[in-house]
Amino acid sequence: MSKVDIFAKLKRKCEVRDLIFNDDIYYDEIEDAIKAVNDRRGFTPKDGVEYEEKYSNLICKMALYSLTKMGAEGETSHQENGINRVYQSANDYPDDLLNEITPLIKA
């Protein structure tokens, strides 16, 4: 899945949740998720390949998580107008998503 495909999927998922952002925001979150996956994986982009294809869906999930947490960065819980939200961690991405990334073996 290309970055454009990830963008389209992410935008659809956000619109269903009434989360509407400028297109640049979607791309920024996709870039941040790609960097997080590559860093954890130990993957170095080369020859025009920014990320490994098998992580496309995970990149979309991570970007969506980040967008839905916008305004609550660094919090593990949040209460407003009688609505409680609890987050797995204060990190940018929850551990259950990060645990889907298998680090490369360095020889």
C-alpha cells in the first residue's frame, strides 16, 4: 500500500469518527508513524522505499491513534463533561501497536 493509499484510508477512518483535519496533518501523522515503525524495526529507507509494505496497515492504525488522541498528548486519562477516557500509555503510540513490529536482526 502506497503512502497515498494510507492517506486515503486514514482520511476515511477519521471522517467516520467526525475527525476532519487539513490534509497536511494526515500526512504529518503518517510520516511520524513511518518513522516510529522504521526506528523500532531498525529499517533504513533506501532506493525509494520509505517503509516495508507489510507495515502499511499498522502505520495507518498508529496515525489514527495519534489523531484521536490529539489534545490529550502525554495523558494516561482524561475527564471532561462527564466523559472519561483512559489511554494505554502516555506515549505517542500504545504498546499493543508497537509490539506488532518485529525488529530486524543485525548481523
